[in-house]
Amino acid sequence: MTDRRPVDALFASLSACGADLSRWPQDRTAAAREALLGRPDFRRAWERERVLDDAIGDVRGRIDAEVARADSPLRVQGHVMARISADPLAGLSWTRIAAAVLVASMLGGAVDLMLLPEQPAEPSGAIVFDPLLGVDAADRR
């Protein structure tokens, strides 16, 4: 009984990646090259896949040419841009926007208080130097 798993993996890769071996997983390209030289059934399947790839490439080229000739992307862009408002906040008054900002900040503060545990304040290690503090003490003597 022969082990057909490597051959089945090659046929699966041929179906998934096509006849161009540069698009294949690197661990299977060497086995595919060997199968092309030594297995006639794989060679025939590879030839059929190459013909299919060429036909798909031709169709893709014709579709791309048709799209470019018909200016379809520009028409779609024009329709989309016509539906987009120049000023998306035109229907809102400044009081509604201010209220939304206020509510968002209040919710953010409430979530902050709920999620973060209370941490005691650390004592400040800053030393304040006031040159005028010594002037008053010198005048009193």
C-alpha cells in the first residue's frame, strides 16, 4: 500500500495556489518540481491548471480594461461624494454639542471612579525656596 498523502497535498496546493509555483508554500515547491518531472498525472493536472490560470488572467484583463474605459470608479466616487454633507455638524446647535461633551466627560469620570481603586496621595518631595522669606526675618532683628 502506498502513501498518497504527499501527492494529495500537492494536488490540493495546485488547486489552491494555481500553476505558478512562486505562489506556493515554500515547503512544497521542491516536491512539486520533482512531481512535475516524475509524475505524468501531476504534470497533466498542472498543465490544465496553467490553462485555467491563463484564461482567468485574460478575463481579469478584459474586466479591468472595461472598468477603466467606462470610468466606473469615478462615477461611484461622484455618487458617494454627492451623498456626503460638506458640514456633517450642520444640523446640530452648539448647545447640543456642549451637552454631549459634558455628558461624555461626566461618564468618563464616573467610570474612572468605579474602575480604579482609591490610591492614597503620595507626599510631595518638593522643596520650595523663597528668597524673600529670609528678608523679613533679617529686618526684625
